[in-house]
Amino acid sequence: MLPYWFWYGHWDRVRQIYDLFTADGGKLDDTVAVFTFVYGLEVVREQGAPGTALAAYSSLLPPGGPGSPPGLVSYMPQMAYVTFAIRTMIAAGESEMARAWLETLDAWHRARPNPVVYSWVLI
């Protein structure tokens, strides 16, 4: 139901699930947990708290920061997380950080050319 609530504007429900998830410790140990986290952070950003969302997104980014290789075994989700984080950086006024991550994505694309990968940047 979470994707439905998110895409159809039931952000109060998404935020409620996110708040419960994070209050309970919010361990990102499976795909469902990560998507709960990401949907929640998108709502937090759009409801006017991009700084809060950006601080939370840091746990999904490669630990070496911009310029580092993808930090997850699964490349496609990593692209999505970084893309969402970049949107949040822009909303939070962190344009230099967003630029550094955009340059990192470009480097990842050059190192791993695949037309499917480019679709994630369009999100």
C-alpha cells in the first residue's frame, strides 16, 4: 500500500508509517525497509524539511562520499538512492554537494555503460 499512498498523494499515511518505522529503530536490513525509508524521506522533503531528509539519506549513500564507487552490491538501487538524495540536496540548498554527487553519477555511468542505468537519473 505504501507506493499507492505515495503516488496518489496520501502523504499523511506515508509519513505516519515512516514515523513509526524510524521511532521503532528503523533498521535498513531488507528491501521493504529501505523503500519505507525512501518513500518517507521523499515526503519529509516535500513537506518542507529537506535538511532532515538529507541527514537521513546519508545512510544510503556510499560511505566514501562523492567520488567513491557505488557502495552496494546492487547497482540500480544505489543509483536511485543517490538520485533521490541529489533532489533533496538541491531542495536543502546544498548545490555544491549536489554537483559533486552528479559528477559521481556521471563517472559511474562512464565506468558502467548501460542504457537501462540512465533511466534512474530521470526520476
